[in-house]
Amino acid sequence: MKEREQVQEWLEEVLPKVSKPLRYLGNEYNAVKKDWQAVKLRFLFAFPDVYEVGMSHLGLQIIYGLVNEQSDYLMERVFAPWTDFEAELRARGIPLFSLESATPIAQFDCIGFTLQYEMSYSNILNMLDLGRIPLLAKERGDEFPIIMAGGPCAYNPEPLAEFIDFFVLGEGEEIILEIGAVMAAHRAKRQGKQEKAVLLKELAQIPGIYVPAFYEARYDQNGKFAGLKANEPEIPSRVVKRVVKDLDQANFPLKPIVPYLEIVHDRMMLEVLRGCTRGCRFCQAGVLYRPVRERSQKLLVEQAEQLAQNTGHNEISLTSLSTSDYSCVEPLLRDILNRFEGRNIGVSLPSLRVDSFSVNLAKEVQRVRKTGLTFAPEAGTQRLRDVINKNVTEEDLLQVTEAVFREGWTQIKLYFMLGLPTETYADLDGIADLASKVLRRGKEILREIGSKKAPSITVSVSSFVPKPHTPFQWEAQDSLATLQEKQSYLRTKIRERGIVYNYHDAEISFLEAVFAKGDRRLGKVLLEAWRRGCRFDGWSEHFRYESWREAFREVGLIPEEIANVPLDPADPLPWDHLDSGVRKEYLLKERERAYQGQTTGDCRLTTCSVCGICQDLKVRLLLRKGEA
Amino acid sequence: MLLCLQYSKEEEARFLSHLDLMTAMERGFRRAALPLAFSEGFNPHPRVSYASALAVGVTSEAEYLDVQFREELAPEEVLVRLNKALPRGLRVKRAVPVSRRKESLMALINLACYRVKVPFYGWADGNTGVRETIEKAMSVPAYLVQRQGKKGVRQVDIRPGILELAGSLKEENGEKKLVLEMAVRTGSSGNVKPEEVVEMLKALGSWRLGNNLRIHRLGLYIYAEGKKWSPLERT
């Protein structure tokens, strides 16, 4: 194709000028380059952030691997180009192109965006625009690719409803081949062409697919959201998420792409389990990825062997939302360590529970290198930790840190959240006190064991963002001024040497809340903000809060009315038609228990709390206790 | 056993930094399941030592590394297995067992040969010919270039470090190019960059040259006793 040659020629000239040219090559080890003429459907996986972030995402490798295993389909990749590369593209009028074959993205049959984070939405518009694809779904005719999107933010995708043709709810590997089959059959009947209006109707019949154009949002006379309704007869009134029943049967990428440049998570990813039922009430992932499903140890070890052979990485990460919860984590860890120690392949755990068991695990995996350890008590007082259902006590934390210091670690990072429901300044004092206690304990122990090093504590504080499908979905976020005031207050409280205090940009958290909870009207704001140059909003150096404010003014929406006002449980929510499998009545019950400071146990360890997942989705917890 | 490998860094890999290249090589060795030897201590590293860091954007047909294996292996087998496991743009061309070196490979290498393509926009005043222009430029006793160091800018005389320099004009895709071939000092005993040689020719020759250079390394040598030795044959 002529365009490809043009792009190649242009790349020759531009790559030496831009930062990190390796982001744009697409010839990494295990990248799949297929013949365009030999397949029936061409997918493009679009990650609306920079290469190093996107390539660290396991979901990309899973979907890419699965689609490219099919002889009838191909899948290529594109990431948000960094601002210097974008400037070069625009200067020369080169359309955004795929990495593998340098094909302009508008020539694909279907482009799938992954929605990992609300603050990447402006990049989606920017990528479509760079690809010369009309931004509004209704302005894209049959000749343009179908634009789909999935991932956690698809559980309230309303701010993107005008731009995306259809959303996918749930786990992509469960549904992507069904989408492919419908699309391929549709095109086979039409000499390789598509009729978008018909195709979308066919796609809407697949469980888990939500086509926003077939639904109408209603507002009452005061402009308040009054619900969403299907406007066509054969369209489902509710869309239920798709779930992989048995992780052992699911496709897992054993030949993942190995990047040339260092990415955020530059290691093998071995997914040991999916889901988490600890039940933290602010946590969206804990709801969306239910039920807990473990992969068997035997399969995991086999997969680790193959990954090591096929990637050459020197580190294996046992990934999941909470790896220390894997039923057989100790035997698994020992097996993998023994197997790979001789090859100098290390093992890492992404997150640690606050208990001594986890410290033992950390001790095992970090036999050689002692990097810092991170724990997340999330709140400063027992009262507030009970409210959020974080079942960690101060004594747990102190015991754990004691053990950690005794083992020779000196750096501990503590994660907290600020602005949680019912929070008072006493809870903020609690954060400072807790950090101080940990530091003091550290000093004592290091002195005791004769270490000359001083302990170093990092207190990292993010702001609470109420998320859809959680018990806190009806909550108001603290106003921006309050969040900033609390951040400053904490700064005056944390003054000791040996404690580093850092916090996230509250303006970003505020917009995150607006887009997490917002409805379709936000589409106009997004468009305006993008027109004003907003992109890479999750990156502080690119975030332009003033432009966002202007966009809201222009459209006539007040963001505070979305982020900072509590919702009435009796009112419809913009995401009520999207079903995570967890019942609203359960979320309400959990909300009530939060206010009463009552905790709820993990259903793996205590009784079923009837969240609805196993009852309604015909799935079950899949633990691998005692299995070899 | 210690093997010296000659490898190329081709078009597809030319944007790898030296660090990226070392990572890519280690992953290649691991995928090929070759029994790498590791350093002792806190943070074990594979025992691979590189001859010279190649700048980003530069291609080469003769890079070298020494690699230590825990077992004896046929060099031919290493070459075949590694080439199957390396990413596009990196290729091993020769593998030769070597004895322990007196110094590290990087310390021994002191001469590099390059081919540089420079856009040629014509003569500034009358045609004097490439050879004459180069001869004239090379006849200066000294040529100072500015180098940015940690302690600020310093001046370095590059002329003694240019051992050979020749050029010719070629037509490539309808564009005229000055194609230079040069042998220059590299390493701690004096280091000359090909860009600096071009800078000198621009200043001293009566021609108009462009900035968009394509640099290709032709070889790395141990220059001793008036002779160029390949690191594969001299330790």
C-alpha cells in the first residue's frame, strides 16, 4: 500500500528527532506481523496512553495473543504518541498508524480501546483525530472502522457514549472471538463491506455488549438524570458482564511481546488468580473482577517455564489483585523459586497484605535484592478502616513493620487515602501517628540488630474517588478545596525526619470523580477540553486544569454538581443498565454497614455475603486448595 | 568458557541505546537457553563484556562482546542458537573461543572504522574534487572541536586521532551523497566521533554538506604494532 511506504519513509526522517523512537517501531520480539490479504478481519488494539504504560498491561498481551492465534484474524497495536511525535505527525500530515505494519489506523476493520483510567479519555479523541477518523460515532459512515472499548471504565462508559460504537463488559478473552465471528459473518455476506447500523444490531445480541446508540438518556425538568432506556425492541434492557469461568481453560499469552525499551513492568507476568473478595468498600476492581478464580499450580509452573523460554526476561511477577491470597501461594512460590534460581530469574510480588504471612513471602522472594516494601493501611484510624472494610489493625501493621525491619529492610512505603466517607481530622492525625509509630519502631529495631542504617518511611496519599458499582458509589467526593486543605494539614502534621510525605494532584482526582460518575452530557465537555489541547491528563506535566474549567463553562455543566454531591439511592444511576453481577441491594447493605462501622468478612474465609455474583451469573469461587 | 562474538546492529535495531542492547542480548542468551555465567554477589549480572557502546541511530556490521559460559559449547552451536533467539536487527556473525584477556575488551579496542553518508549540496567555489578537498583538510596540523563535558566545554584536537580518511560522491535515491570512510581513534587513548570529522570537513572544505548523517560502523580493532587486529584474533 502506498500509505505504508510513505509512513516508512517519513519514519526514517523523524525517528532520530523524537524521544524514545523505540516506542514506534513495532518490530519487537514476538510481535506478530500477518499478511493483510490472508485474513478476514483486521483488529487494532489501541491503548490510550504511552507505550511504556500500555505494554505493561497484561490485558493487551492476552487479547493480542488470542486474536493472532486465529488464522482468520489479525491484531496490531497502537499507543498514544508522545507529544513530540504527535507534533511531527501533525506537521507533516501523516495519519496515526499501527506499529506492526505502519498502516493508517482508519484502514482497520475494528479498533478496540482499553479504558483503564478516566484520565486517558482525551487521548482516545486525540488518537481518533490523528487517525483522521471522525470523533462522533454518528458521523462515522460504513467506510470507517467500528470503534469498541472495554476495561474497567466500560462499567460507566456514558461520558464516551457519543464517541464509541460499542462497549464490552467483562473479560475480553471470553468475548472477543464471538465479536470476530459476528463481524466476519456480516462482512462475508456483503463482499467484505459492512453496514454499520445492521452490524451494531447484530453485535448487540452478544451478551456483554452495550451499544450506546440504542439507548436514550432521559432528564427531568430540572435537568437531573432520570434513567436510560433502550429505544429499539430487540435491545437488552440490561447488559451483564462476561466472566471466564475457569482460569485454567482461558487463553494465556505464552509468547508475549518483549519490548526493546524499558517499560513500567518490565518482567514476565504470571497471572495466578483473578478477582478479590476482601471487600474494601472503595475498591472497584474488587467488584468488577468477582468471583475469585485461581489458576492451578501445575499450570502456573508450566506457564512460567514457557514464558521464561519465550521472553528471556530475568524476573517473574506473580500478578493478581492480591497474590498473597492465593490458596497455595507458599508451595507455588517455593516451586518457582527453586526452578528458576539457577537461571538467575527472580520472582516478585506486586502487592502485599499487611500480615506476617506476607512478610515471610517477601523474605522468600527477595533473598537477593532488598528493595522497599509497600503496605496499604488506606486509613489512619481503626474506626475509618472499619468503615472502608480494610481488615487491618494497627497492631497488624506494627507487627509487620517490626518483622520487616528485623529482616533487614529499611524502606517502607505506606499508602493512604484521603477524603474517605465519614473522615474527620482525627483520622488524618491517625495517618501521621501511624507513620510516626512505624518510624519509631523501625529505629528501635535497627538499633537493636546493630544496623547503622536509618529507617525511611514514605507516606503516599491519594484522594478518594467514588467509583461506580462500589458500596461508595453514592458518596460525594470532598470538594477540591477540602481535599487540598486536608493535604496541607497532613503536611503540617508529618514533619519528622525519616518520613517522606507525598500526595496526588487533587485536581486530577476531582476530574477523575466527575468522569467516573458522570453521564452522557460529559461527552461535550470532553470534546471541548480536547479541542483546547487537553491530553495525557493523568500526567501532571501535561494536565491543564484551566482548560478543563473552560470546557465545563463552555458546555454549561458544573463539575462540582457531579463530583461533590451525594446521590440518592432511590434515584437511577447512569450505569444502572450495566450489570457487574454484584447486586445493588448488596452494595446498599455494605454502605449501611460502613456507616455503622461494621466489617464484612471475606467469603473465601467466612460465609457467603450474597453479593449476587455466584447466584446470578452461574459462576463460583474457584480455589485450588490442596491441588498439586 | 570465554567466547568472543562478532555481531551486527542493523537498521531495525539502530535506535537501541547501549543499555537497551545489553538487555536485548541478555534476553537473547536466555531464550537460547545458553548457560550464561553470572557475577557473584548481591545483584548477579551475566558475565558479558562489550567492546564499545554504539551511539543511538548508528548501525554496525562489526560489534564485539565477550561472553562467559558455565560449560564448554561448540562456537557454531552458540551462533546458530543465538541467532534464532535474537530480535530483528541483531545478528551474530562469528563466534570464536578466546583466552582470558589482559585487559577488558573495552580497554583494548582503540580504533574504529566508519562509513558516513553526508548529503552533498554542491561545491561552494569551483569544483576542486573530493580527494583534493579531503587531502587539504587533512593537511592541517591540528583541528579543535568543542566537547561538552561534566566540567563544562573543553577543546579537543581531533586531527591526530584521524588515521585514515577517504571519500567519494554517490547518487542515492536521486540525492547526492558524500560517502566517507574513515579510521579513527576510539576509547580512552583518544576518541574521535565521526560527526566531528564531518564537522572538520565542513569547516575546511569548499563544499556545502547537509546535517542528516547516516553513520555505519565497519569495524572495531585493536591497533598495535602498526597493524589492525580483530578482537577475535588478539587477546
